[in-house]
Amino acid sequence: MNNALWIAASGMEAQELRTATIANNIANISTTAYKRGVSQFQDMLYQRMSTPGSATAGASDIPTGIQIGTGVSTGTVTKYFGQGGLQQSSSQTDLAIVGNGFFQVQLPNGELAYTRAGNFHINQNGMVVTSDGYQVLGFPTLDTNSESVTIAKDGTVSEYVNGANVEKGRIQLARFSNPEGLTFLGSNLYGETEASGAVQVGEPASSNMGAISQYYLEGSNVEIVDEMVDLIAAQRAYELNSKCVKTASEMLQEVANLKP
């Protein structure tokens, strides 16, 4: 059997996954605080027809040997957590984190999730919630009769109520030693895993936490030009692998047509 068929097929599968990752990036180019997905690959096991350093009949060592690869496999599909651009907003509860950190979100099942998307709202009970209605932890409860809310870069929350400014407390942010190890939950949410490390909670603009920018949202960190270049490269790589499949098939056809 011609191994080139299976090697090229694995290359085609790899480029399909790469294209799917790129397509997801492009689809989310306008998603608040979306982080670019990056697919990485690794070569598969090798067939050692002759091991480097093995002895020959003449009592000498083979300098290089013969090792034939068997294709490519997916290594990781992870997130690039580089800072996205800031987009100005008119809502007082739109917040962007400049630097490290995540907002903490409590899910309906009681578990915690984390997000960098700061397009928040204030519900009827004065709690800060996400667009899905999940409570954002680390925020003080606000007065539903307040005329305005001010949030400083260090997370200090103040509201203007009955003609006076009242300081309510400071926002708490979370960070991880390895954010690439977080699990992706969808809806701009991430979940803690053993690979991400234990969550560390602190105040903005301190303890390696980012600062808060009110009236701003963090945009996607996807660069459309980079994605288009990667898409073209993936398409060309797929075409080359498909040509390898065709060539290997033609070689097998030649063998099948041999007459005794």
C-alpha cells in the first residue's frame, strides 16, 4: 500500500481544521472581546527503516538512518489572549479591561465562569449582569434610583444618588497563570481547568491585574488581513495534499495495470 495516500489525507484533514478555525475567527471579528483561535499541528510517528547510530555489518555506525514520517496530527487549538482594540461606547455599564484579567460570572448552576466581554447591564435588583442575565461577581449592588454610575480605572464604583456621590466599593477581577488552559464555554465565557491554574482574585490596576476603562468595550483581536493570508495558505496546502493523493493513486493504477 502506498503510504503517501494516508500521509496526504492526514494533511488534508489538518488543513480542513485550520480552515474551520480561521472561519470561526472571521465570523467573530465583531464579537466583543473575542480571542483569536490558533490551530497548531505536529508530525506523527515515524517508520524507522534504519535507526541512526545502529551498527552495520562492517562494525561502523549509520550516521543518519532512514526514518519516514506518517503524516500530521492536530496538536492544539487554543486562544491568543492578546489585547483587543478599545471601542468607545455610550453605556455607563460598558467596561473594558486593559491588561490582564477577567470578570467573574456566576452561571445558573452555581458554577463560576470568566469573561473579558464587559457589555453589562443593571437588573431590577441593582445587580450587574451579562447580556444573558448572569450575575457578574465582584461588583457592589447598586441603587436602582441612582442617576449615574462612575467606575474608575482602579475599579472604584461610585453612584450619584439624591444629589450626592456615594462610593459603593471596588470591582474584583480574576486572572490565571495559564489562560490558554481555560475551557471555552461559548457566549464569551471561559471555565477554569487544572491546566489554567487556580484562579487569583484581586483589584484592578494592582497585583498584575489590568485597569478598567468605563464607556469602552474591548474588541476582537482578530486581524482580517492575517486571517485572509492564513486562509490562502491553508487552501494552497490543501490543494498540494490533494495532488499528492492523486499522484499516489496514479502510481497504484500503474502497478495494477502491469501485465505478467
